[in-house]
Amino acid sequence: MRITKFRHFLFFVGLFLACFFPTLPILFFAPYLVAICYCSSLQALLLRALGCGAIIDLLSGSHTFGLFSLSYLCATILVYLQRRQFFADKLSTLPILTYIFSVYLSLFCLILSPFFGLSASLSARVAITEMFIMPLCDCLFAGILIFVSFNLNKRYQT
């Protein structure tokens, strides 16, 4: 089953969770953007990434508007270039690419933070948290979303 089949579900779940739980450090739109990588052109994907990043920027309430938008764009480009190494019809593709997206996004946020007036301190604790633990949580979130959407599809498909 192709992961692109669930892209609308992934967007609305991400939007709902981002609106009601904006302080959770989970990348709610990462599974959606990864799924869109397989069915959209690069230009359409980048517009969606910019929109998702802008939503996160607006909901974060921070004075660094644009940090997430730019980071989402950069991370999306790199994931888009790597999508050919993964099959679109495998359910494991979404969590794996979400993990990769999360690592890229963390890297770009660290790199771009000084340009937005934030101090970017890199320590072993930050590196472990931002490059391993949080991407693992995002991967688990994507896996749960695929499991739920796959079971809902199977349940209502008769």
C-alpha cells in the first residue's frame, strides 16, 4: 500500500495536533511532507513545506518568524533527493524518512539559529537529544500514524 494514499489524513492530523499541542517538540507535519515527496513535484512540495513551516512559526509564538519555514524548506529538499532510495509502497518508508527529516531539520535549525538572533549551543546533551532522541520520537509518531491510518482504511474498506 502506498504511503501517499494517507497524505490528507496525515496533514489534518498534523494540523490538529500542531494547533492544540504547539509546545510538544514533535514534528507534526514531517510524515505529511515525507508522504508528499512521492506524489508531488519539487515546486509543489516546497510550497507545502513553506506552508507547514509558516504554520509552525505562527503557532510557536516566537520572535524568530521564518526559522522553521526556512528549516523545513532545506530539510524537505534533502529528503526529496533521498526519496529514490526508499520504496513508496513500503509502510516502513514513512517512519524512516521522518527520522531522516527530523535529523535534517534539527541540523538546519542549529545552523540557522544565529541568523535569527538565537544562540546555538552545541553540547553532547543537545546533540544526543536533537539528533537521536527527538528524531526517534518523530519516527515513532509517524509509525503510529501509519498504523492508525492503515487500520482505519482496512476497517472502512468493505
